[in-house]
Amino acid sequence: MTHMMPLMTRPRPRDADPMSPAELEAALRAIGAQRYHNLHPFHKMLHSGQCSLDQVRAWALNRYCYQACIPRKDGAVLAKIEDREVRRAWMQRILDHDGHLDDQGGIERWLVLTDSLGFDRDYVTSQQGALPATRFAVEAYVRFVWDNPGLTAIASCLTELFAPKIHAERIAGMLEHYDFTNDTVMAYFQKRLTQAPRDCDFALDYVLKNARTVDEQNGVLNALTFKCNVLWSQLDALYAAYVAPGMVPPGAWVPGEGETR
Amino acid sequence: MTHMMPLMTRPRPRDADPMSPAELEAALRAIGAQRYHNLHPFHKMLHSGQCSLDQVRAWALNRYCYQACIPRKDGAVLAKIEDREVRRAWMQRILDHDGHLDDQGGIERWLVLTDSLGFDRDYVTSQQGALPATRFAVEAYVRFVWDNPGLTAIASCLTELFAPKIHAERIAGMLEHYDFTNDTVMAYFQKRLTQAPRDCDFALDYVLKNARTVDEQNGVLNALTFKCNVLWSQLDALYAAYVAPGMVPPGAWVPGEGETR
């Protein structure tokens, strides 16, 4: 894979030959191998039990913003897709996250996690205690989808290729290391173990079939890089505010200063 | 209602008192009474059997573009809505139009209608035979939703307040006057008789609860006016191309010149 590394940082020239689907898949996976946020020091702390309870709280509080933006992002994806069959498959993501009929959905399961960490729901859903950098990152994601072609929008979801591994690590690590966890609290991640592979199989298949030209392939590689940045930057902000140097920006949640039950 | 007529054409001054919910509802209904496309001469022809079969064909072919944009428009609405409960309710519209699981949805039912009129499906779904004015109008609708606040986006759907009447007229008029119709062909409209009231009850309730300031109320009145224009302008274009003066623009479907089976 070494020869493909430059793909991740600069676009291939337009007069290059397009990659085969297998080469494109390898290039996408190489981006994940370098940039997916399972590699971030904050996740290593979280999964190995080195985070304090307050650091876990800060993570869950901020990550809620990401969860909350996902159905809005997927609505924006639907708005870009002309193909009804693709929309029919894609809408399952919104049903999974917002819930449908009796299922209360993934966002509700995330709130069970923040409940267990002692946060008031109104405080979590207001997003007022989240880091501004978190909110900027997740809004950039919604905006990226709107501003780009449907193919690129779909490619930005391909971080799901790498998600099952992180979820499995997280479930094992957090159940082992933190007292507040139990199967109910970890239900969000358990559910994603089956949802994410189904979602990313569809998205990867779509991208490999539809990204034929060099421009399209550059677009999808850029989209996945962008999305890795969306995830990574959230952990950078968490680390800076709650690990080192530990400077909480004005208005963001301060451990021990209330807003938790 | 006469004293409210100016509301439909120009915004109320910002220092006016906001309307009560009942006054706002009356103002919305007054817009429909003046501007909803059931008043358009083309619809009067269609429902009374005065349209030729080719004029019905042109209508169904063009109206497909509107049907096809609706789930994309509703995806854009989802992207604007922060409230999960509102998204959960709104999602039903996408499920209705695109279909979900075994239900093939409203767009498929529209294609049954264009099938019955002798069009190839690929030609219909390519939208290549539609009038440019039709496509501009429906894309303007998707764009309006994206460019405006969620409240205004939701208000743009309130033409549904007036839809059940037109659907009932259409079912009766078309079954009576046209040989190609039967219950299967008219299934789209039959389904909308129950879907549209449910949808518009929710949207009207949301708008009346959330449009409190003069600016917000001006915004929702403007949104409904805009949406009436989206619908009306499609019929103007149809009338000009296929009734009088009967000038079909370059590339649009010409009766008798193929593209139908």
C-alpha cells in the first residue's frame, strides 16, 4: 500500500488512469488506516480505562452533538440523491438514528449513556456545554454533504468501514474499566455492530460502482479524508480541553461545576 | 377575510402586533383561496374532461418531476430540523413517497399513471421530456427549503391544506371523463386523500405553535405563497406549451412524436 500514500494527501492528476474498484477500495482503506479516530490518543485512553470519569463525561456530552447531527446529515444526503432505490436504502439510517414507530433509535440510546453519566437530558440536548470546536465540526459535516455531489456525500459516510472495530474495542474496554457501564448503557454501540457493516457495505458498493473518473475518485477520497478530520478534530478538542493542556473554553462544561444531576 | 388580503402580497410591518394562531390560520387559508392551483384553468380543463389525452399525458409527464423532488425536499426539511420528535413525524412523508419495505410508495403509483398513458418509464424518470419551467420550479422548491429556517421550510408544505379537495375532484373528474383511468391508475390520489390531511394537520399545528413573531409569521405566509407559485407556474408552463398558444419549447415532449410506447 505504500505507493498509494500520496493519494491521501493530494489529488491524482486528471490525466492519470482511473483506479480499478479494487484499487479505489484499497486507497479508501489506507485513508482509514492512517486517519480514523481509533488512532487518536483520547480513544486509546478511553478504551484502556485511562480516562477519568469526568473525561468520559466530556466525551459523551460532546459526542452527543455528532449523534444529533447524523439524521440531519442523512436528510441532506436524501436531498442530493435522484435514485429512488438508493434513497430507499439510505432512509434506513434515519430510521435507525431517530427511531421509528416503537423503536426510539440511536440518539435515544446515546441519551441513556449520558443519563448514566449523571447529565441532565436538557443540558445534553441543548448542546450548550459542548465544545464549540465539536459543534463546528459536526455542522461542517452537514454542510459538506449539502455542498457536494451525491456520490461525494455518500463517500463521506465510509468511516463506517472502520467503525465496527472501534465499537467492539469500546464495548469491551468500557465494560471492563468503568463502573457506570452495563449492557443497557452500551446498547448504542452493540446496535451499531450490526447496523454499521450493513450501512457501509451499501455505501462502499455504491462508491466503487459510481466513482469511475479520476475526478470522481479524487472526490470520494477527499470526502473520506474530510470525514476522518471531522471525527479526529472532535477528539483533539476534547483532549485539549479535558486532558492536556486542560483549558476548557468559556461556556463549555466544567467538571464538577454542576449541570450534572 | 377581506381585511387580511394585503398579507398575501406584502409583509406586515415588524412593529405590528403578531397575529393570534387563529388569525394566522385564516391568513394561510386565504392565500390558498386565492392562489392554490385548483383555480388554474388547466386544472379546470383536466377535471371536467376538457383536456385531450395528449394534454393529460403532458400533465402526468411533467408532474412526475414534482413527485420525484418531494422526498429530496423532505430530506432537506429533515436536515433543517433539530427536534427529533418533529423529524420522526416528518420522516413518514419520505416513507410514503419513496416507499418502505414492501410498499413501493407514491412515486411508483405515479409511474403506474404514466404507464397507463403510454409513456416509457425510462423516458419519464429521465425527466428529459419535461418542460424546463417545470424542472426549474421543482428545484426552486428543494432549494427554498434548504435556504430557509426549518419553520419556513415546514410552512412551504401547507398547500396540503388544500390538496384533499383537489384530489377528490380529480378522482371523480378523471374517472368520469377518461377511458385510461381506473382505480389502480388513480391509486396515487386515493392514497393522498388520507395521507395529505394527516401530514398537513401536523404541519399546520407546528406552524401555528411556532410562528409567534411578526417576522416568523411573514416568513410562513411568504413560504405558502412561494409554494403556491411553484404549483401554479407548472400549470402555466403546461398551458402555454400544450393548450394555448401551444408552443412546445425545444426538447420537451411533443404529442405524437414518439417516446410513448
